[in-house]
Amino acid sequence: MRNIFCKTLLAISAMTACGCSDFLDKDVDGHATDKNYYDTQYKMQTSLNAAYDILQSDSYNDQEWRFGEACGDNVLGTDEGLSSHMGQLVNFRFNTSNSWILQRWNVNYKGIHRANQVIHNIGKVRISTSEYAAYQGIRWILGQAKFLRAFYYFNLVKTFGGVPVRPEDESVRKLVIPRNTLEECYAYIEKDLREAAMILPTVYPAGETGKATKGAAVALLMKVLMYQAKPGVPSDKWREMKRMGDYFIKGEPMTCGEMLKYDGKEDWEKLRERLWFKPERLNTPGDPYETPETPLDALDNVYSLSYTDYYGAPLHNGDKWAYVYQWYGDGEFCRGSVFEAVFKESADGTGGDTNEGAGIEFFDVGTVKMYATSGILASLFGTDIRKDFLIHHQGNTPDGDIWQGGEGRYVSLKWYTPKKDKPQYAGDNGRNRRIIRFVEVVLMYAEALNECGDRENALAQLNRCKAQVNTINNSNKLYAAGGYGWLRDQIWQERRMELAYEWDRFFDIVRQGRAAEVLHAFGRNRPNSRGMSFVKGKNELFPIPQTEIDVSNSVVEQNPGY
């Protein structure tokens, strides 16, 4: 079912890229070198698999939950003392040599490097003019690589601000380049996602499930735009987010030129060639020939909020575990999932071998255990049915296992690993991790609508999300109409509840401009005043790892305050 990841990938990831030629005129000299390794679609696919493989690694998943959740106010942990790098991280009392900060830097650049190998070498693939279908396959590989590169850069920008943008044609190990500005980084990320959205399919053929799609590119682009905009400040970013939502959710047509923000500076034919659109002379009668005015494939019927599209059958009132089925069991690749990290699958989809992967039991990652804060249970969820379905204290688990948490220790069932998927060895896990869900797209759209002054439609989109929750227990509770600030706070509240423990809480409160406020309030209730050490104007960004500055002879500059 999933043929993303192969075991032939690591040899490719270390190769240094070199020049590429016109995609219709491929020369190969017959020697097995890095200059001609990438001459087939299969070889390009294995190289792409290496870029995907980062999402499966322990090093990637460890730092994702540490930064996205442990640094926020939704969890407390067993390792919050200042004697460890983990404790220093969550207390915002770290130095520039913190090992977790270095790991976040390195693992995302590793992903960027692997994606660069694909993008730079894609032009080496040899394709006969009669192999029409191959053009589509290569175009999809290119689109996925651009999506992944943008994804990894976005992780870095959220964490460090402006970072060095590595060129495609050089080995990252041989380069010392200065940091790009935040604006330059975001422009680079946007360009990759706009082009990916142009060339990726809405869905893949059977057997290729799990790859990044057009929907994944548009959803991530909306999120990137949201992180650049400021709440309460009119911006083209909010307006473009709204336009993306109109296209993604409401089904309003959008053209290639609109998605690309095409301004004519790049010759359209050259752009089509670079993005691997089939040349007009190779088209058969009826084949599309994309222009700036060509409408993009619709997305509005591809994804769904309905629980029946998660599980395949209506939920039953009182089914305690129904709400968490989307995170394990047979709920992988459902219509509520836009993009997810794939674990434990063979290249041919048979499930016969296993890949590197993180055992993502949220409450037991490595030697550190993370628990839901008592505050989120009482003050946030209240009587919301998701509290019972999401937060577990102790006793029976969904598949009959028993977890004894102890007094005051509540865990997130989103990352519960059922017995049938328990790791057979270290690093093996059979459950996917949801990275972008459709409900988040709807909530981003609601926020953009509110920022653009369309309160009525913003409330309608927000209540679409709440209405699905209400179907579990026949509740009629919805969010209420109000002014800008009232509606914004309700959207943020729903984001926190619906997206709780999905590894983005810290970055969410930072981009909302209220990290210090939230974490200081949180710290007053913690024995070690954990959040009180957060310094406004400094800790919104983490320091550039000291090793990176040292290696560059200070060409790479440190963030302010460190």
C-alpha cells in the first residue's frame, strides 16, 4: 500500500550533486558515478525515499515533541531538572551548546540535503519521447522533494529565524555560508510549495498512498503564510491564506498563475520545462497544456471532517475509544489526513520489512515521560467530550492493555501504541504520525477569514469543526458569534483542544505573540517555575548551535540575546 520508503536509500543521500541538462536531452557516459547515478526514475525514487526517511527517524521525532510540546504548557515531564539538556530546554535555561538544539538543526538540514539531491539531479533522468507516463512520475518526484525541502526549512525557521539557505549543487558538508534573512527564507519556502502545488497530484494511484499531495503542499503553504502574518494586523498573507482556503475548502477555482504568483519574470516555457510538464509537441490530442490561466485540480472533495470518513462507519454514542481510532488501527490515510509520516512498511507495500522509526508512545519516549497538565483537563476541555477520549489516567487502554500512571499522571491517547503494533525491536513502530490534518486546514481558514473581517464565515468554519465533535455525544454546543477578538480567542481555543499533543503548541503561542504570557502563567503553577524563565523578545527563537558558529568562524551569526 505504501511504496515510499526503501532500504536502498542511504547510499544516495551522501552523494554530492552536479550539473543537470535539459530534461529532453539526457546524456549518460556509462560509468557508475554520482554524475550519472540518477539516470532512471527508479533511482530518483530511491533518492527521494531518503528524504522521506528523516520523518521516520528517532532523532527527528524526539526533537519534534521536545520543541513543539515539551516547551509549551500542555505537558509536564519526568526530566525537568537543570542537570540535563532536556530539563534546560523546557526551562528555557539552556546555553548555545544544548544537544537538543543541535539535533534539531542537524536533522532538518539532513533532510534538506537529501531533498536537494533529488531536485538538483532530476534533470539527469533519461526519458524517451514515447514514455509519456514517465514525465508524470518524474514530475511527482520533483514535487515531493520540493515539499519536503520546504517542510524541513519551515521547521528551522520556526525554531531559529533566518537560517542559511543551502544551494542545491553543493555538499552541505563543504559549505560555510551566512544566514539568509527571515524574509528570504520564507520566500524560498513559499516558492517551493507553490511549485509543488502546481505539479503534485490530488491523489496517487493505488499502491502509492502516503506520498505528499497537492493538498499537503497547499495546506503547508497556508501554515507558512499564517506564521508570517501577525494577529490583528492587516496583511497580504492573511488575504492569500483566505484565497487558498476558498480554493481548498470552498472549491473556488484557482489558476496556475495565481498559485505561482506568476509575474512573467521567468519565461513560461522555461518554467514548464523546469517543473517537468510534458512539452506541447509531445502531447496527444486532448492532453492539457498548462498556461497561467489553467485551473488547478479541485481539492474541496478530496478531504473531509466527517468521522465516517475517518473510520468508515458512524461513531457510536458512548464509545469511549472511538475518538482516538484515527491515530491507530485502520485509520491511516483517511480523508481527514492531509499528510502523515509513514512507519513500518516495505517498499512494495507488502509490509514485509521494517524501517527506521520512532516508538511514539507520547507518554514514554526514550527515558523521558511526558504527561498532560492538570490545567488543560479542567480549564480547557471542561465538559468537552474530547477530554475523555483524548486524555487517559490509568486502567484499561483501547485494546485491553493496562497502564498504571500513578496519581496526577494523565497521558495523550493520540500517541498510544496498541499491543498489536508494539515495537518488536528498538525503533520499530507500525503506526503513522499525522503531521497535517484537514481539521487544521479548516481552522487556519477560519482564522484567516476572521483576520480579513469575514466574521460570519469564520464562525461557520469554526463550528464545522465543533459540530463533528458534537456528533459523538449528540451535543448541540457551538461557538458563539462576536467581535474580532472574541472570535479569534475561540479559534485559538479550538486549535489547542483539537490539535493538542500534535507537537505544535509552543510554536503556535509564539506566532500568536503570547508565548511569554502563556508560559509565565503556566510557570506559576509549577514547582520549579518552569515557564517563568521564558524571556520575551529572546526565547521566541532558539540559539544557533555553537558548533555551527565555530565551524563557520562566526560567518553564521548568533540570535539576539544569546
